[in-house]
Amino acid sequence: MAEQKKIDVVIPAYKPGEKFQKLIKMLQKQTYPIHEILIMNTEKAYFPEASVAGLPNVRVEHLTRAEFDHGGTRDKAAGLLSGDFFLFMTQDAVPADTYLVEKLAGAFDDEKVDAAYARQLPNPNCSVIERYTRSFNYPDAPSVKTKKDLPKYGIKTFFCSNVCAMYRAETYWRLGGFEKKTIFNEDMIFAGKIILNGGGIAYVPEARVIHSHNYGNIEQLRRNFDLAVSQAEHPEIFALASSESEGMKLVKQTARYLIKSGHPWLIPELVIKSGFKFIGYRLGKAYQKLPRGLVKRLSMNKSYWEK
């Protein structure tokens, strides 16, 4: 980035723990200065005030669980800030070094880039299968995706993760920001707007955060259910490319990796885990045909259905 711009950081938080404290410390050490860090905390009683006490560029806004929304809360945060760029992160994404903000900011030297997202590295306790999934979704090579890449990348053209993603403020407001009410996937929905309006999304592997989950089978089902619900609610974007072919590609490549790396006994686990993901996805796509009570039980974000 030729001229230094004002960068604000947004972190939604709920019962933040040790990783959150590491995140705040690492943000304070970044080589590229951060103008303000805004924490959108759900339920004041659970917030560790001592973790941010005395930090001059940190602000905390409290909300209730009923007020939280994946898109709406982030959009509200953006409205409270004045930066040229917004960096959205999750409370468990820890910068791998002091260059995270600098590397993401540099992507915007390319004028067609409206969003840039970081590489996610696995935690030390990450499972073998999830470790490979990280490398599949976050490879070594950088890229800038635009509308012309839809035939090449399919659904991955819209891929952008708010675990750690930066946006031009001007573009954010011009395109209407994140959805005010969404179950999940607010980042890909907005990325779709960027792509369809002629913008570009940069993947910056040199910008790295440590972030992974070892989800169980039911958690994967529920997560994929919510993912599919978000896609079903936004056909203007997700009808342009299928997710299922990308999912099959991941399963096949993971199986090959398990064989080559000497972990063939994990293939049954991969098949079962992938089955739960697929079932959750198909149920989510058809959520409007399911009983309301079942929909709520299948969802990871149960409060969405109560609003």
C-alpha cells in the first residue's frame, strides 16, 4: 500500500479466552499501525475486562445474545468506525507474526482488489484430516479472483473468510455492507457482491493466522446445514456455482493424502465425516420443506430462528 491508510479491526466476541488475549497482544505488535480495535462482545458478564484494560486503541461494545447476528453485528461495528479499511477477525484467530496487517494491506495496491483474506494455519492439536483441509482451502500460492474466474474456480470464486479478511470501506458501503440478518456465511455473500459488481478478492498466503477446529460429526452436520441455508437464501449468488463438486474434490484429494502420508486407517473416518457434512448440506438446502422444530434442532445458530 503506497500511502498509509487508516485500518480498523472488528472482533465479535463471546466468552473470549486465552486465544483472544493472544490475538489482542499480537495486534498491538503489528508492523502496520492499527487505528482502532472494536470488540463487539456478546453478554457483558462474560467479558474479561482486564484483557484490554489500558489499551488506548481498543473499544468494547456490549450486546445481548438476542441482538447478535453474524452479518448484522459486523455491519453495526463498521458503522461505528471511520477507517479506510476494515479488518474483520474472529476471537480465536491468532496472528502468526507481526506482519499480518501489513501483508493484507499490501494487497490493496492492486486497485481492482476490494477484499483480501489471510491464510489459516492449523493449531498444534489439529487432526490429520482437518490439517489437510486447511492446506486445501488455504494453499501456498496467492491469487486474485474476479468474475472471469467463475468457470475456473466455481464456488471458490466467492470464497473469503471473516476469520481474517480486510475490506475497502468505500466498497463496503457502496455495496451495502454485510447482510443485516443472516444465519452464517456473511463473508461469502458479500464476496459474491464484490465479484458480481466487477471487483476482485485477493488471497494473501503471506498474511497468516493460526486457526482451526476439530469439529465432531454432529457439529459438522449443523455447520453445513447453516452454510446451505445461507446459500438457499441467496440464490442470486450461489445459484451461479455448485458447492457439491468442490466438496467431492476435497474428499478425493484428502483420501489420496491419507494414503500417501501413511494414514490409510483414517479413510473410514473421512468417509463418515464427509457423509455428515453432505447430509447437513442437503438438509439445509431443503430447509423450507422441513418442520420448523427440526430446522432449529439441525441448526448450529439456533437463535437465528427465534428472531
